[in-house]
Amino acid sequence: MGTVQAPAKDELVHRASELVGLLRERAVWMDDNRRLHDEVIEALTEAGILKMRVPVRYGGYESDMETVVSVLAELGRGDGSTSWTAAVWAISTWMVGLFPDEVQDEVFATPDVRISGILSPGAVAVPTDGGYLVNGRWSFNTGAQQSTWNTNAAITPTEDGGYAPVMTLIPIADLQIVDDWYTSGLRGSGSITTIAEDVFVPTARVLQMGPVLQGQHKSKLNANAPMFTTPFMPTACATVSAPALGLAMAAKDAFLERLPGRKITYTSYDNQAEAPITHLELGEAITAIDEASFHAHRAAHLVDTKAHTRQPWTLEERARVRLDLGAACHRAKHATDILANASGGTSTYHHIPIQRIQRDIHTLNLHAILHPTTNLELYGRITCGLPPNTPYI
């Protein structure tokens, strides 16, 4: 593998747009089967979307965050689970770029490798000769069954009797799979549980979480690449704002597609499009979608600006990215709820997209890192001069 000419943002967004039809066609299947369709994964791969956060020396694009958000949002127009899974793969791929270069050589030796990841420390990593023995479990492990590697958070004992968080890199083949992803939303993401039982992880494949959260890493070859100068949380939060925006865009598309010829039952409106309430609802929904777009792209712009200027991140800036993430999710949910509520009783049928879109955006808003009120509180605390109540900032 070697460096390639990375496609421009507009080209990658165009490629994602061309996949929207396929994603919508396979959405019901993915919802029913609780994983991405093989044809969808193949299409994502051929479009180069999985290369966006791969280092250039392995044939990747090292795309900036504006490109990543725009591409993932476009995928969300087609299917929320696909956009969410692609977002997790993008973050986890970026995470591998923080590991020593020899570890990256091992991982990226597989062309178009897919890497899933979990931030919550669900395991214990006990030091042993040459590495660590890891035991534990990780729930909500998006796309794990369709990945080769897993970046998993754990805790490791410290000399003072406490514990410190670490990030491990484990082959999926070393983990047990628990097929427990029976949920109401984002069903196609296949976010199952994985279990480690006495899994040996070499020292080179374990990173201390503190430096990771600060954007510090052990890769010498990636040290000066703008993509790898950003702390973990702003990188991750900006990335996962995109599926929410995409779902809101999908809700608008789905509503307008069914609007022609629909009436409002038990009223005199034989054409829903002529009812003033429809005009008001569409106006409010589109405003909320625009607001979601503003917050998602403001976060992306800040990440890219800081990456290129190499200026240190302030606490307020870190918190603002989480604020933007929560705001994007909240506005996207508000827009989707308006349009789903205006879609009538027939919209509850399984094959009608708006009900799946609403289930997906509701599930997205429940994620602990994406939860709007949690992120609002965090930003408010810092604005009031209080310290953050979480290290994940």
C-alpha cells in the first residue's frame, strides 16, 4: 500500500449520495436482520468511505472533519444504522492511528479493514509478561461482527491500589460474540455484546486513556498529520453528530415523498399539502433540520480549524463540541417527531420509512455521549465556572 490522491469533499459526498437509493432499498432487511447487508458494506468499501480516517501511507484519505460529517450525514439520508456504523468505524480507525506504527502496520495490512470500538471501560486488563490479560464484556459494540479489530476500553490496576483507564486493540476473533442486539432503533447497526476471557493483549496494543483523551499518541509517523492532532472527544463527538443530521434529512425526504395525494382523514382536507397545519409543521421541521446542520458543521469546523492551527484546546471549546453534538441530536429528533406525527396512521407500517427513522433518532438521543441534556449541563457547568463532571471532554 502507498499514498493515493484523496478525493475532494464534494466527490466523496457525491459517492455517498449515490448510495442513498441502495441504503433505502436494504433498510428494511437490515432492520429485520440486525446488521448491515453485505451489499451495503461492499458499496461503502468501493466508494472509499471506509478510507476517510485511514493514514495516507496505507492508501487512506485522512479526510478532514467537514468531509467526514458531510459524507456520514448523506449516508444517514439513506439509513440511520449504516451512517451510525460507518461513524463508529471512522472513529475506531482514527483511534488505531494513535497506536505505535508497528501496530498500525499489522492492522492496516488488511485492505479496507473495518475496526469497531467501545469507549466505556467494561473490562479489567491485568499486567502480565509482555502485555495484559483482559477479562470483561462490552455492550453496544457497533458493527463488531462485521469488523476485524476492536478498540476496547478497560481499566488496569495501578501501583497505589487504584485503577486507570486504558484503550486496548483486540482482534474480533479473540472475543466471544453475544447476539443480544434486540432493540427498537438502530437495529441494523448490530451493536452486540463482546466478551473477553483471559485474552492476551501485547503491551504495544494498549494505550493509557489519559493521553488518548488529550490527543497524545505513540505513532511517530502520524504525529504531524492534522487529523491526529485533535483530542479524542472532539473528534468522536463531531463525527457522531452526522448520523443525527442525516436522519432528520431522511425524515424530511420520507414525509415529502408520501405527501402528494394524501388527505387528512376525518377532515375536509382532501390534500394534506393544502392544509395550513402542514405548512406550519414543515416550516418548523425544516428550521430544526437547519439548526441541526449548523451545530454539526460548527463542531466539524472547530475540529478542522484547531487541527490546522495546532492551537491548544480550551475547556470551553471541548465542551462546546459536546454542546453542538447534543444540540444536533435534539433538533434532529424534534424535526423527525414533527414529521412522523404528521404522517398519519398508515406510517406505522413496518415498510414505511418514517417510523424506522423515528425509532433510530430516538435511540440515538439515548446514547450517553449524545444525550442532549447531559451535554447541555456539561457546557452550562463550565460556563458557570465549575469543573467538568466527566473526564470525557
